[in-house]
Amino acid sequence: MNTLRAKLAVLLTVVIISVVCILTGILIYLFDPPNERQAIGPLVEQIELLTQANRIAPKLVVVQQAAASGKVESNLTSWLRDALTTRGTPRDVIVSRKDDLPLLSIPLDQGWIVTQITDLPPGGGVFHLLLIWLAVTTLGTMAVALFFANRMVKPLVLLERAIETVGPDAVLPELAMTGPAEVRVAARALNSLSSRLKGAMESRMRLVAAAGHDLRTPITRMRLRAEFVENDEDREMWLKDIDELDRIADSAILLVREESGKSAPEPIRLDILISDLVDELRTLSYDITLTRAAAGTAQANRTGLSRAFRNLIINAATHGKKARVAVQSTATEIIVVIDDDGPGIPPGLIGQVFEPFFRVDRARMKQFDGAGLGLTIAREIIQRAGGSIKIENGSLRGLIQTVTLPATQLLPAEPH
């Protein structure tokens, strides 16, 4: 964004300065302002005229005791003396400037004639003035260019800020339709997009929830009919498939609840939550070890966050045979690392682990319970709490699940 603003400002500045330079050059060419050498001839004639006037009518010419003070213009003085010598009337005249006023001092036998030079260019010449003019023009142009560049990129800035404020539910906040016409148009379009996205997401969630609920009735009927299958092996296979359908329906409904849930967050001691989960799952015969439990507090929904870490830890202990959990804490974030001794995930499939109903090997995974929504639900809960989750293969074996949550501080308890 800043790059685009800078490019627009530079482009506007270059265009305006180029136009000003071209027009200034044309004006200089047309009007041909005088330079110092062009003023030599009139100055020689002025010196001769003043000298003659002093001889004919000395009372009409003011004579001073000393030459004019100020900075001596050495080049112009030398040119003027040379011109006088060429005319056969050499004089040690002096051209000086006092407070940027050009003065001519003509020596006489009894003093000096001091007069102002009216047709001499300012100090430094025309090009010096031109440089000052271009510098002032450049500064003014840059200010104007920055103003209009900011105005031109304002809709893009609005879009950038809107994207940055997208919440965990992936819905854009409603933007105020104020300001220039471009900004109002951009805000109206973003609000319309947000409304359509929200409607589409809610429609999708209602569809999934309705499908999950509607599946319960035929699943129940299938379960009742399967109980009357005489062959024990066939009946067991039917019931196993029905149980899997039931888990899929329950997981779909749970996913909808998590995505649409608006439970108020609360401060949670993650080290205590993880420690309790590890103890609970170890009583259920899961091979889990808590290697580190650094104290840290996060702001989230307790039930949802507990479900998320339960899914991740059970996933590691089930598919990785043995799981290790470590809680690390800094001043700004809490990191929970869960690693296991499993086979990991093929690199080509690791980018799909959060997709609903994802299975690495469906034939091999039939021996494990679950509908393939555990990681999807866990990521939804963690993102809603403002955190992130990353899954990668270990350097030697197994899978590493890393959860990062923003750290908060517990408020001191009020005295009773």
C-alpha cells in the first residue's frame, strides 16, 4: 500500500515538475531575460554620461567620499573595467551588492559617484533564481501529489483494513459508508460481499446441521433392522458401519455448533487445562506424557478449548501410538507442542489434514474410531480464540502438532 502511494506521488510530482520546467524554458526563450554581460554596454555609457555631467555641472551630481560598501562583484567589475579600457576611458570602477541591491561606484579626483544599477540581474544570475523557483515548485508539488495520492489509494486502504479486521468467523465487519465517493462505493461493495458471505456460510451450516439431524432417524431404523440379522458376523459388520455413520452425523452437528457458537471467552490457565486432560486420558489407557507445563493464561471458551486439545492429543496417542505434550509460555504467547511416534503423513497430503473427513489411508484407518472431523473442529476452536495450529512431520518420525495462542494475564481478584 505504501509503495503504491509513493509511486503515485512520485508520478504526479514528475509530471507537474516536467510541465513547469518546459513552460519555464519556453518563457525564458521568448522573453530572453538580461544577463550580466549584456548589462556591460549600458553601464559603460552610464559611466561616461555621469563623468561628463560631473565636469559640466558638478552640482547636479552627488559625490561621496568613499565607494559603496558591500560585496564586490569581481567578475562584473573586471568585465566593466575591460570594456572601459577598450573604449579608451579606463577607470577603476567597482560593482558591489549591499542587501542584494547592485551599486556602481565611479572614482573621481575628489571622491566617488555612487549610483544604483537598475538593469542588472539579481545576485547569482537567472539560473540561480530558476533553481530557487524549481525547488519551491517541487516542494509544493510533492505536498499536492501526496494529498491526491492518499485520496486515490484510500479505497485500497479501506480494503486492506477491512481484510485485517476479519474475525475468526471469516466475516467482514460492517464499514461506515462515509467520505469521498470512491470510498463509499468500496465500503458499500465490501458490506454487500460480507452480507452474502455470511448468508452463504449460515446456509451451509444449516444444511449440514439439517443433514446430521435427518440422518439420525434412518440410522436408528437401520440399527433396529440390523439387530434382526441372524448371521452374527453380518450383524456385527452392519452395526459397525451404522456406528460410523452415527459418529459422522454427530461430528457434523458438533462442527456446526463450534462454527456458530458465540460462547463468551474467559481466562484459562493452559498448563492446568492440559495437565488435567493428560491425567484424564491416561486413565483411559492412552500413552501420553506431559514433558513440560509452563504457566500461561489464554482467553477462550473453556469447553471448546478443552475439546480442541482433547481431539489433538487423542489423535496423536491413537495414530502415533505414544504422545508427548509440552506447554511453553512467553510474555506474548503460549505454545503447546504435541508430538508422537507414528508414521507421520506423506508430504503430498499434509496440506489436507484440516479438510473435513480427511483420512491418510481409509483402509488402514478403519480400525480407529472417528469421523475425520477432529482436526477440523480443533482448528476452528483455536482460530476462534485468536490462535493458530500447524502440523508437520518430525525430523525422524511421527507428527508434530503446534498450537499457538495469545497470552493474557489474569486479573487480580477483588477483595471480599
